[in-house]
Amino acid sequence: MSIVVTGATGHLGRHVVRQLLEKVPADRVTAVVRDRDRAADLAALGVRIAVADYNAPESFDGVFAPGDRVLLISGNEFDKGRVRQHTVVIDAAKKAGAALLAYTSAPSSLTAALADDHRATEEVLVGSGVPYVLLRNGWYHENYTEQLAPVLEHGAVVQAAGDGRVSSASRADYAAAAVAVLTGEGHENKAYELGGDEAWSFAEYAAELSWQTGKEIVYTPVSTEAYTGILTGAGVPGPLADVFAGVDAAIEKGELVVTTGDLARLAGRPTTPLAEAVAAALAG
């Protein structure tokens, strides 16, 4: 039996693989990647590397084996039919007799267009007959802390989220929850609503940046339309800009506030505070 992680060279996937190695031998971990060269660091850790592509169903032949536990990390190719891509993995896992398939979804409270592919994938997975876990991941700190350059340059956090709050957490936190499910027992056919312990607003985020940098950084709320224009002006493709703006509209409505405590319980520790993530990004 192996634990198989798809999208293993992505930001979240690398965290999952490295945390898995703290709990299970490397020869029990399989990293599924599209580019073997990008997985050289993972191969050096002793994990098995399998090359497969969500867009090529035949590439998943032989990737899974009976009894495997699989983590399907959702794809990020919004223009290539993510539900179809995810179904390729689910079908291959079912055919092989996988014991469990965990999927990184989105909070059930999220109604933005971003959630549509996740809801549809959940339907496919639940209907497949494969024992499943729905890891409904909230927002990541890194969605913001990895985009600090323009914020610091202009002294402004610009979003279309009004006074809405976000229960974000670090990728490492969400990875810890996935590892707990993949290595633990009793998680079959369950859904977990995952988010950080403390929700925050963008005004508070700007204040934290000001505190840590010693510069005045203000929160400038704008309309959804204005935000879409800002994103497209920065080179973000129109359809993707609409998705991001839709998420901000959802934040304003409170749809990314998660209060279940599921993430901290699965991780076995409190989630990473936003201030800590900001400090790491500024130091990095």
C-alpha cells in the first residue's frame, strides 16, 4: 500500500510529501508529477516518482494499486476543464481499487464561481464508490503574502472585499490536515471544513503590514468591477480576473469565514497566525 500524492511538485503538494515523510517510510510514498525533472528533490528523498498528466487519462495506467490512499490536489488549469481532469484521477483510482481518495475542495459556504468545479468534482467522487474524504480547504495566507511587492511599492492593500473577513491558514497547515487523513483511520466518507483559527479583515492585514514594515500601508476597498480592471491591467487573463474578483465578493459576504476548528484538530496544533506568515514573507 502506498500513499499517492498528485500535483506533488506544486506548492501544497511539496508540503504534503515532506510532512508524510515524517510519518511513513519514503518507499511508501508516491509523488505524481507532470515533469520528472521538477521532482528531482523529491526523488532524492527516496519517494517513488510517477509521471502522469490530468489531461492524459492513459498516463495514469499503473499509477495506483489496490489499497492505495490517494490525495487528489485540485488542478489550477481553469481553462482546461478541471472536473474532467479530476475525473481522470478518480476513475483510475477506482479501477485500481484504491482504499481512500482525499480531494482538496473548497468550503461549502463558498458560492463564487471558483467553487463550481469543486462542487462538481465532489459529486463525481461521492458517486464513484471510492471511499472519500472531502478536504474543503479555505483560503491560503500565501495568496496574499506572496504578492507583497506591489503592496509595499504602493503602500496600499487593494481588494474588492469590503469589510469581509477571511479564515486563512498556511499551506503547511492544510498539508498537515491532509497528512492526518492519509495516515490516520476513521476518515472515510467524511467532509472537513478547513480554515484558520482566526478570521481577519483586509484593514487588519494592512495594519499588520504597517506594523511589521514600519511603513504606512492602507486598505483601499474598491468595487468588483474596478478590481477586475486592476487585475486585467496587471496582465491577469480576463476569465481568471473574474474568478478572483468573485472570491473577493464572496469574502465580503462572509463566505470564507470557517469556524469549525476542523483544521487545527486534524493538524493537532493551532493554525499559523497571519502575522507569522507576514513575518516569514518579509524575511524571505
